Amino acid sequence: MKKPVLVIMAAGMGSRYGGLKQIDPVDEQGHIIMDFSIYDARRAGFEEVIFIIKQENEQLFREAIGDRISKSMKVRYAFQDIRDLPEGFEVPQERKKPWGTGHAVLSARDLIDGPFAVINADDYYGVEAFRLIYDFLIRQEEERERGGSFSLEEYVMAGYLLKNTLTENGSVARGVCTTDEAGNLTSIVERTKIIRKEEDAAYLDEDGKTWIPVSGESVVSMTPVSGERTAGQSDRM
């Protein structure tokens, strides 16, 4: 049985942040956010991690985290390149940076041949999220091996209550989810600027001027996507 692999998107240079934020320490011991994610993922059962990075950052990334993590988990690298596109597509002349989540994951296609989970390098998820995802993927693999109703079109997302993902230090980007009565995810809409508003929240409308109220109890994805997407089951955190 193929074990689930953890894929970490770490190709962003953080242009608004001003540097390679994925390797900046967040505590007095020098840990970075990925240290906590990888530790939690290992506890949940993941034994291999694929880092999606820019090739020009490889040496710096290896020195900062990759070589250290390779002592406890199998580590591989995929390189996100703006020119790496599916057949029939080409880079628009005005495009300077790679695309988002979908393009990043596509860059790891030659390294993935089984179940996998995808996270951001600069978000904190918590061990429960990794356990939920890992257990779901393992159940899928067991079902596939038994010849059951396994489907490559079945996915899962660890959803969070919006109020638990906000900060007092500005806005956040989240994928606001809609679910049906059974907890199945029916759509995700990206909101790039969400702020805390008393007990709830608000997001900036497309006009760039109007703040639209949104419930703090809303289920959100930590990895926003462009436009609307549909998926499968959702577990709330």
C-alpha cells in the first residue's frame, strides 16, 4: 500500500513580505513555521515530504530546512517554473510570476504516484488536521486495494472556522467554503482581504471600497483558490 505523501508549497518569495518568509524563525529557538507543520505531520503518520520551491532557492532552502528534515523524513524537491505548463498552454507576455496552488502542485506531478496532501509553507494547521487528512487517505488506499468503490475524484479538505484563523495584525486571505447538510464541500470562493469585525469578520469587495460582513462561524480553507471550485468532503477545525 502506498503511504500518503506531504506536499509543501514553498515557492513563493513573499514579495509583499520582503524576503523568503518560509525560512524566517518564529520563536527564540529558531524554529520556522514548517518545523511545526512537519512535526505534526510526522506524528500523524506522514513519512515523506515533497517541497515545491524555486530552483534558484534550492541551496538556501536545503541549508535552512531540507537537510535537517531529511534526518527524520524522506525529502524530495519539485521546482515551480512559470514555463512548466500543460500542452497547449503558453505563458502570457505580461506574466512574470508563476501561478498559484494548481500550478504549484502540477510541478510535482512527476514525483507523486499515490495519495498526497498539500499545505502552505507559511500557515499553521495543527496536528488534528494532519491526522484527519492522513486517515482519510489511508482509508482510500485500503478501499482501492480491496477493489472497492475507490474514486480518483474524491477529495477531502480540513476546514477551519474563520474566527479561529483571523489576526489582529491586518487582513488574511482565505477560501470561504459552502457545505451541504452532510458536510460535503460544494464551493470555495477566494477572499483576499478578510479582517476581524468585533465578533465576526468582513471581506473587501471587488470594488476595493466596500467591506462585506461574513460570519466568524464560516468554514474556510487556509489555501485560497482563484474563483470558485467544487470538491468533496470537509472536516471543520
